[in-house]
Amino acid sequence: MAKTSIVIASKVGAPFIDQCLDSVRPQARALDAEVIVVAAGAAAHAARLAADYPWARIVHAPELRKVPALRRRGVEEATGEFIAVIEEHCSADESWLAKALEAHARGRYAAVGGPIADFDYDRLPDWVVYFLEYNTALPPWSAGETNHLHDVNIVYRRDVLASHAQLLDDGYWPMTLHPTLVAEGEKFLAVPDMLVYHRGPFRFGYYLHQRYLFSRAFAGVRAQHEGALKRWAYVLGGPLVPFFLLARISATVIRKRCRVGKYLQALPLLGAALVVMVAGEWVGCVLGPGDALSRVE
């Protein structure tokens, strides 16, 4: 049995999945890890990956449209004791997997994870994507036990995924799986030097549409587990939420001294993206997730 399996869900395709695979290949080879790409969409996408990356296992899953479900399929295909999950939009640092396995060797953790660094983007919209999507994972990190890891950069014990398979399909795992594991007494470990780099470029209009869909899906799933009073409190307070979120993101960037100059340049576009984000959450609270998660890439 391979010690580690790397699972990557692919809906967007080139150039992101290619950059991601190129970054994990040397360490997968050095550590004898298997790499599994679960590809949604057309057969041509999976066939191209199989031809260009014969050392990876390409699983074509046209019937699956949700990223969590694609990842679950990868878990089902995996043979490793540990399951590493990296987003196709990211490239792994050269020591990413080695740092993760070293961390798992220090104790019994459900998962270990690390921060998400920028790729020194040339375009301002890509900085907006980075600060809005990954502000909770900005470097630097403090090492130690935590209840909050990002599923863009994480390595799980296989057994915790296998024993909670019913939670892996419909919602992103920090919303569904992680709280359950914490409630059961499982531990998570933050590993500061377990780095991945978020890549670009993204068309800003495309990103705003994706942000709306993700926000609706996130809020719709969350609302299913909350009382009506809490949901309607969010709906009524919705116009104030962008200001609250902007203040929170600003405080994080300043406290961590993470790319403050780039953040200031991105602020006007970031404000617009926050309005779209909150609009998606508002619709999710009122009307539910609909098919938004299946359309998130």
C-alpha cells in the first residue's frame, strides 16, 4: 500500500491542473506517493491529462459536478494511509508533502494543514481573489493544534475520511466534516512551512460569478443546520456584512503584515467582490443552495 495518496479534483483544467501536477510530481516520486486526478466534464479533458501525465491516475467522473464529490471519489480510489488534498488552482512547495508527513509522524492527528501563499500576481484582480478567498489562511502561521484548517492544503488520515464518507459529498469539508471530527475529539495540526501557492490569472467577471455561486452554496448548506431566527437575522443585517468582512480581512492583513501594499491597491475591487459574496449568502439563506455547488469550479 502506498503511504500517501494525493487527490486533486479538476473542473477548470488548463493551465491550473497542469501547474498543480508539475509541482507535485517530484515529491510524489521521491516519497512513492500515488497521484489521483478526478476529472469532471468532457472525456477529452481526462484523455488529455492521461496522455500528458501518464505517471498520475486519471479518473473520469462526468456524472459528478460538485468538487467535494470529486474529492470523495478520489478518496475511494486511493490506497494510501494518508490522503493529501490540494486544489487544482494551487502549486505545492517543493517540501509540501514531506513537511505534512513529518507532522503526522509527531502525533495522531485527523489532519495537518498549512497556509496558502500568493504567487506574486501581475494582475490586480488576482490579488482580490487571493485576499477574499484565502484571508483565513494567509501566512505566516503559528504552529500547533487548531480547529481550523483549509481544505485547499490539507493531509488527512485515511481512516477519518473512510469512517465519515456520508459527509464528503454535499458540502465543503471544513463545513461538514471538520466540526464533526472536532466534536469527536480528533485533533488538527497547523504546520506553518507546509506551503502551497495560489495561482492565477482569473478573469474578474468569471471570478465574481464563481464567488456568488460558492457563497450561495455555503450559506444554503449552513442555513439547513441553523434556526430560522439566526437565518433571518443574517438576512436583515446583510447590508452591514460587507463592512464587517472588510474590517476583519483588513485586520488580518495588517496583523500578519501580509502584502499590505498589494492589499491597499486591491481594496476598490475587493469591496465590489464582497458585495457579490454577501448577495450570494443572502440568496442562500432565503432560497437555499439550489444547484450552486455543482456549478462551482
